Amino acid sequence: MARNRHWSARIGTPIGSAREEGISGYGQADAALADAYAVEDQVLVRARELSLLSSVRPVSPGSGAALRLLAAAAGARAVVEIGTGAGVSGICLLRGMRPDGILTTVDIQPGLQRQAREAYGAAGFAPSRARLIPGPALDVLPRLADGQYDLVFCDGDPAETTGYLAESLRLLRPGGTVCFEGALSGVRTAAVRELMRQVREHPDLIPALLPVGDGLLAAVRR
């Protein structure tokens, strides 16, 4: 019981209030535990290096491990990723997906997608396992088929997160999962707080806030 009281104090305000604004106890020490537990090979290490050289912040090792787990738990055959980067999160997702699964990944920077394509190849994935689409996510997502995806991972523009949520609800099959990176970031915006509220209160979603990386907000569609 003492441990539960400690956790409640760190989280802040009670259920039913503006709880997103009260999340203040999470810090780098917590994230470091999850990162230290994750094991990454040289392919991921190299992809991280290329991300930083391109001024792109990749998902943390802990977040990558969580994405791989969620993709594996869902038996994911079709996944959408918003924010390709240099391929770190894509490799994690592909490693959790079924052997015949296809990752559809969207980014506004074609140059980064070329780096990601090379990273997927270095990880041993055939070119047919990834469909890379350049362009703004909210322009690309409406062109994807309704109810055909097992998982949607959102790591794009924080200002567009509620738009990503709306599209994800359309894209996901029942039982599919949507994930948002950065829910516990120290630079949470009003848009991200609104996203957290919508996910928590949506009648068709079963949500959880995972304390890995900058916070991974995940929810399963009923």
C-alpha cells in the first residue's frame, strides 16, 4: 500500500481532474531503467547515430522495445508509422511484426526515408517489407484503407496529434493498437494534453500510459 500511495503522489491530481497537467514525477532516472533493460544490436546503434547526425531524435531503447512487444503481441501484419526518421522505430516494429508483415511509414523528409530504407536492409528486411510514403501525414493517411491495420505508431508533429488519433481510429481493425510518442515529455503542449484527455475518455479505447522514453501513450481499439 505504501508503494501505491507513493505512486499516486508522484502522478499528482486525482482521477477525474486535469490529470495530464499534474504528471510531474516522471524523470530521466525512470526512463534509464527501461533503456538499460533493452538490448540493441549494432544495426540499431548505427541507425541511432545516423538519426542524431540528421538532427532527428529517435525513440529510446525502452520505447523501441515496447513497440516491438506491442507489434508482437498483436501479431501485427500491417502497421502504419507516422515519422520514419532514420529507421530506428521502424526496425523495432518490423522485428515484432509477423514475417509477412508490411510497415507503411510516412515522413515529410524523403532523405530520411532513404536512410531508413538502408537501415531496414542492414537489419535483414527485404525491400517489400516496408512501404515508404513521403508527405505530410494528414495528407497521406486519408488515402489508406479503413480498418486494415493492426497498429499505428505516431511520432510526428505534436500539434497534429488529435488529427492522427482521428485517422488512427479509422485505420485500425477492432483490437488494434494506437501509440503516441512523447506523452511524458517535458515540453508537452496543449495539443498533447488534449490528446491524452481524448484517448483516456474515448469510449472505444482502452488506454495506458507507459513510462518509457518520453512516454508512450498506447490504447487498444475495442
